[in-house]
Amino acid sequence: MTSNVTLFSVNAILILDNDSHRILTKYYQPPHPYPHNQYANVYPTIKEQRAFEKGLFDKTHKQGTDIILFDNHVVVYKEIVDVIIYVVGGLNENETMLYQVVLALRDSLEILLKHSMDKRTIIDNYDLVSLAVDETVDDGIILETDPIVISTRVSRPPTTDATINLDLSEQGFMNAYQLARAKLTERLKQAL
């Protein structure tokens, strides 16, 4: 008897607006084959993906539940202001784990976007949103469900020497003054 145990548990993460338009969508397919192709990408084309998203939105918009079974997928979702975050998994997936993913995404985005989770803010901070999704799920494998860890990984400043160390002592101010004076003198001489 073969076991179908796998780390791959998320088929898609979708963020849609109140008109079922895409804000961010990521469909995952496992990098290795499975028996009977049970985890194959069932929506390989954009047209099929949009049809799935439209049907999902029609079924879930303004509903009171957070977990549904739709088109042979377990779907967990959260509505926030004018956006809906969906996490889509296979029929055999643990809905509690998928629910933890959607909560982690919601909470980490609230931290990153400073509690202003609306369509405009998400679009303006698309890079942070995309990084948060990538820090939560990678190729369909759940990496992290702690929103603080996710937001810290996304918002951590670079560790390279790109930052300038400022010397705020009197000698530091004198050095900065002399450097600025030398640069200004050099530019004035070039202009003449």
C-alpha cells in the first residue's frame, strides 16, 4: 500500500477584490510527479483560472462561513474590507492547517500594512504582499504560520553595508562639513 503523504498542501492563494477581479493570484504545482497525478494543476490556463475564481467569488461573497468545498477543493477564506483572501487545497487536505495559513496571511498583512487592508493599500504595497505570500507558502508547501515571523522576514532591513553609519559627534559634524565644502568648491571650479 502506497502512502499519499506529501508536504504539498496548497493549490492556490488568491486575493480578489469585491468585483472578483484579481489583485494577486498564485497557483502551485508540485515539482515532482505523484501517482495518478492527483496534485496536477487542474487550472493550467488563465481562462480556466479566471472561471474558477469567478465561480468561487460568486459562491463565497457575503457568506457567513470561512471554509467551503468548491469544485473538488477545500477553500478557506477571509473577507477584509474590500478584498477576500482565499487559500485553496485538495480534497484530502487538513482544513485547519489551511485556515491557519489564511489567518497568518491576514495577520501578517495587517502588521505590514499598518492595519489598513484595503484594495488600494494592497496594490500600493504589492511587493510586501507578494513577499508575505512567498514567506508563508513556497511551491504549495506551507513554510510559516506565525504572522510576526512572516512580517519580520518581509520587513527586515538589508544586512549589507548599504546603510550609512552616521557619526553624530562634534568630529563627525566637522568631517561632514569639510567634505561638503570640498565638494562644493570642486563643483564651483568645474562650472567656471
